[in-house]
Amino acid sequence: MDLSQPAGENYGNPITCFFHVFFKGAALAFYIVFSIFVGNFVVIFVVTALLAALDFWVVKNVSGRILVGLRWWNEIDDQGESVWRFECLDQESMARLNKKDSWLFWWTLYLNMLRIKFNNLLLGHLPQGSHLPFSQHLVLSELFTAEHVNARSSGLSLKFESRD
């Protein structure tokens, strides 16, 4: 967090901040609680996948845009090639963003990624067939990560634009 900001500064978009954190925590909490008390793997997997998808949608379309001024999307050009468009605010607009909102956005993403990597490390050292809570959530997260890595390595063209 920027130490130069006023001590009493509140979140500029508390509802957006809440939902940015809520779906990350909800997917994890739902999986842990229901894997302990309910044995129906299909229901647990479907609801966890739905919560992870809602988290992805909120980060991409709502909190990324409102809290830190980022947007991205995919277009197909005239030759049928996939082109990824990335857009961010200019420096003047970035300076007007709430520092607490920005801090919350980035740190929840970093901490969630570290949690996933830590859980993968734990899963890698377990005997085959062991069951550890979070495994379905990890599979979903790794699918998103693998899809992103494959998109980067497949030679898709990326274009960065600045919003006025």
C-alpha cells in the first residue's frame, strides 16, 4: 500500500472490492466445507467450477476495469487470426484511482496465485490416490493458467492500447 496516502482513506468502490474477494473465498470455502460434510463429488465440482467462473468474470469484466482500469478481449481480424486487445488507463487517470482499491485488487490476485502454487506443491508430494481439499479448485485454476500459457506460446498477436 502506498504510504503517502491519507491514513483515513477508505475504499473507493467497496461493493466491487467485496465481490472481487468474495468469489475467490466462496469457491475455496464451499469446496472445503462441502467435501467434509457432503460426499457428492459432482455437486461439489459443479458449484466450485461455477464459483471459479464467476470469480474469473468479476475480475475480468468488473473489478479489473473499476479498481485498476484494465480491460482485455479477443477479436478475430479480417484474415481469421485471433488478436488479443489489452487496454489500460493513461497515467493521469491511473493517478486518480483509489490506492486501497488497487492494492486490494493486486494483492488478492498474488495471494490467490501463491495459494494455488503452494497447494500444487503439496499435491505433488502426496502419495498417488491421496485426497487433499482444494484439488478440484486447483485443477480449475491450473486449466485457466495452462490455457493462458498455451495462448502465449502459440504465437497469438497481442496489441496494447491506451484508453483516453
